[in-house]
Amino acid sequence: MTKKFNIAVFHGDGIGPGIMGPTVKILTQMADASSGYDLIFQDAPAGAAHYAKTGESLPDASMDTARNADAILLSAMGLPDVRYTDGTEISPQIDLRKALTLFAGVRPVTVRKGQRTPLNLPAGKEIDFVLIRESTEGLFHSQGRGAVTDNEARETLLITRDISEKLFRFAFDLAQTRKQAGRGPGKVTCVDKANVFRAFAFFRELFDAEAAKHPDLTSDHAYVDATALWMVQKPWDFDVMVTENMFGDILSDLGAGLMGGLGLAPSADIGLDHAVFQPCHGSAPDIAGQDLANPFAMILSAAMMLDWLGIKHDNAAIRADGKRLRETVEDVVASGTYLTRDLGGTAGTDKAAGAVLDALFVS
């Protein structure tokens, strides 16, 4: 029997709908061509534009759609000129992370042979690692609730045993999955600042306890400042990296820079029962509706979704399609023929996405 998966779709703001449309088209055609799974898409209105019209940024009905879905596909959210009354940004994606306890922010960094990169990679070297950012605690814990007086401002960093243990278990499981797939040596690096902060010494202690349960995998530690250096000097040495929320926020953008920009940076926020898949970049309202946006990060996020669904539900067909979609995007990017403006090319959104679709289905 064909397995049906319900996908909650948040079309987003700015360029969001423009990159989500072709992504859903690709996913639909892949599902239609498969006998192993089917995808049912359910729209979930949310975002800054929706807030401007209705006064709600994430309606209860959309949250229910997300909560009841098998996976959540979310495009770029937010508009610079639409904010809450307190001046903070409208970011339903963060609300989803907190409401659904999506503790593992997964940020793959991949540079294949032939792909443009700001680095001068040694001959034969490629980059293929995953940064896992804890997404619900850390320095983001007190977001919007920091204490500010005339003389000082304070924010609270929170690291709990419960979330950290889940996070590290996820990291080692991912390293094992990557090793079995031939994508990494099975190594997990804890990125922290344990030499300065007691909270990070606690974080490292919990990491080491989980590492001891995986004698078939390798584990090590790196301070965050040294990690930033090594990501530039020797990024091919990393496999799976796991770190606190703020550190991960910064390092994930560095990882995107290694690939050539945020237009190639997919992401996922994953919990025990739910997962959101979205591009790392913003909504770029200045180019919305002009066929200029880069769709690759959105499509790569969809590939991550297929892979996650395949692993979670032991469905080989959808997992194989996730791998095929990811590799197809990587091949299109490496060819250099259908690059968008942000990557130094001239292709528009539809032509870039169309190149992926043609590569998937046209022999």
C-alpha cells in the first residue's frame, strides 16, 4: 500500500511563494512517479504579510495543520517593515520551534567538485559536513524578555540536561546514519566554550556521557573560535558538529558562505515527533515577484524533508527520492549553467528550478 504523507506548507513572505511554488511542483511530480509514497499538501497561512492583513502571524488553524502534519515545509518568512507593536520581527518559524520542541537545527554544508566556492579547495577535496544547532535554548532562551535598565542589559543563557541529552543523541544517530550511507567517517564534534563558561562545561559533560554510549563512533571537542578558523582552513575534516543556539546561528552562516551564499543553504528544525524544513535565507522583498530569487536552498530543504520522512517511517522509496533530489541540485549547481544572480549567473527562479526538474525527469 502506498504511504501517504501530509505536508503542511507555509508559503512565506517576499520571495517565499516564488520559491515554494516550483518546489512543490517538483515534489508533486516525484511523488506521482513513485509507487512507494504519496504527498498531500495542506496550505498553512502565516507570516508578516498575513499579520498585516489579519493581525495574526500564526493562526491557531495553521498551528493545528502543522501539528497534525507528517512534515512541515516552510519558505522564507518576515518583512522588514512589518513588525509587532513592540518592534520585534514577525517570525512564525521560531514560534513553531518552541511550540513543537524542535531542538535540533540541522544545517548541511556541501561543496561538490566543480562547484564555485570562496575557498581554494585542494585538488580532490570536497566539503560535506552537518552543523547541528540547538534551537530552543542557549542564548536565545530569553528572546524578547531580557532585562534592560539605564545602566546595563542582561540576557540569560539556558542549557538543560533534558534538551541537551536529546540533542546529543540526535547528533550521534545522524553521524551513524551518515557513516552507513558512506557520507562521513562517523565523527561528532562538540563545539563550545567550556574553558570560560560553566554552562558550556556542563554542555560538554553531557556530550561526553552520550559519546561513551557510541564506541563505534568518534567524538572530539573544539572551542567555537577555533572552529570558525578551521571551517575556513580545513572544512573537509568535519563530519557532524553540534553546538549551542547562538554559536550555531553564527557558524551556520559561515557554512553558507563556504557554499557560496545563503541561496544554497537548506535547513531543518527537528524534534522527537515533528520537523520543519526551510531555507536559511530571508524573504528578500526587494526582488519578490521578479523571477530573480534562488530556489536551490528551498529545493534542498525539500530533499532533506524526503530523507527525514524516509528514515522516520522506514520508507526506502521516499528516502531514495530525497537523495536523488539533493544530488540533482548539486549537479545543476556544479555545472554552472543555471546559476541565479546571487551565484554569479543569469538564470531566473523558474529556469533554475526547471533545470532541476528536467534533470530529474528528462533523459
